[in-house]
Amino acid sequence: MSWLCLSPDAQYGAISSASSLTNTILPVLGGMSIDYWGATYAAVICSVFISVGAIVSACGANTTQFSMVIAGRILMGFGSMLIESAQLKLYTHWFQGSHLALVIGLDLAWSRVLSVISRSSAVPMSMINGWWGWGLWIPAIVTIANLVVCVAYSIFERRVPVQYRPPIGRDARQEEGKLRRTLDFAVLHKLPRFFWLFCGLRS
């Protein structure tokens, strides 16, 4: 059955849930990888997944292939959740002890503003030149700009003296002579109890 035969509500539900499909165990694995390899590498890789996914999803509009739209959203899901963890880790490094909560608050406020703008402009974008595909292509262009910003930051970080760069777990383990190439889930039981309390309050 063609995806065009589905109701608009069914199409929107499938598209909006596809990017969340991968955000179950992935944040745990991704968080451990960010600690080991560094938040900067993770931010760039996540931006690549988001950009490629947005482009694939937008191409689905050109070919009227709903499967491509869903596949693109799933690719975006691989990066959309982890990039938030990478951002928070970078915020913690650069603003620790200096307005960290304010910076995180501004980031959350700005994300809410962008959410309102994107939701309110989705329909007008889909009506540009009478073609709904612009509602996917314009966000895809924005994700490419985001990728450029991430690459620019990584270049900036490389020019910062080593002692001021965000610490990487891989380097710390090399210094200790305990380099391990596998992810260790045993660290979960070492988390303090208040962490699980915060998780429960958030849910």
C-alpha cells in the first residue's frame, strides 16, 4: 500500500516516532562512548548522522517514497539524542563553577523557542511553491549548518592548549596503564542513589 494512502495523522505519527525508535539503549552506549572518546568527536559524528538522515528524509519527498522519509528519521535518531549528551558534557567543562546552570537553562530555553518556531512554521514551509517537500528540505539545510558549526568548534578546540581541552577518558586510562577497549556496564551499580531519584522525578 502506498504511503500516500495513509491518513495525515498516521503519516505524522510514523515520522515523529521513527527518530525516537533508536533512543532507548543508545543513550547509555553513547554516553559511555562519549566519556571514552570525547564529546567533540561525538558531536561531529552525531551531526553527520543528523545531516545525512535529514537529507535522506528530504529526498523521500522528491521521490514520494515514505520509506525513505522514515529511514532518514531513524538515521537522525542515532544522533539527535547523543548530541544533547555531548553538549552537556562540553558545557560542564567550559562553564564548570561559572554559571553552568545558567548556560544549561539558556540552552533549554532556546531549544523550546526553536521547537515553537519549527512547529508553527512547518505548515507555511510545506506550502512554498505549492510543494510540501520544502518542509523537509529547509530543516535539512539547517542541520548541514549545524554540522559546519560542530566542525568549526572541533578545529577551535584543537588550537586550545592541551591542558585546557575537555578531558578524554581514553587518555586517562592510557596514563593509568589500564586501557580497555570494551564498554564496562559494571559502572552502573557505582552510580549514587540520588541519580536514580532524579531519573524517577524526570519521568
